[in-house]
Amino acid sequence: MALSKSSLKSKIEAELVKGGIVITGEHAQASVLAQAIANAVVDEITQNAEANVTGGSSAGKHRII
């Protein structure tokens, strides 16, 4: 399954709501924060993730795309 910024944002928002944080309303900024976090996490993973394969014919470091 590919990473999705919108899916991660929804999960972050759900956790914020479970913690009692209001994410809707005229002055609520939690959704903006959730989107920023989701964007940063997905970008970091897609740009820098590597898998370390320790054995077999595919041994070595491989980028995760």
C-alpha cells in the first residue's frame, strides 16, 4: 500500500479528537497542523527510506519507493 498524505492526515485528526482536541470550528487550527505533519512524514519516508537486506542475492541497502 502506498503512503497517502490525506490518509495519514485523517488518522492524525482521529487521534487528536480521541485526545480531546477540537479540529473543527472557526478558529480551529488542528487540521492545518495535522496536514503539515502528514506532509512532512510522507515526504521524509518517500525521500529517505531504505531497507537493509541482510542475506540472499538481494543483500545490501535498497531505497524504498
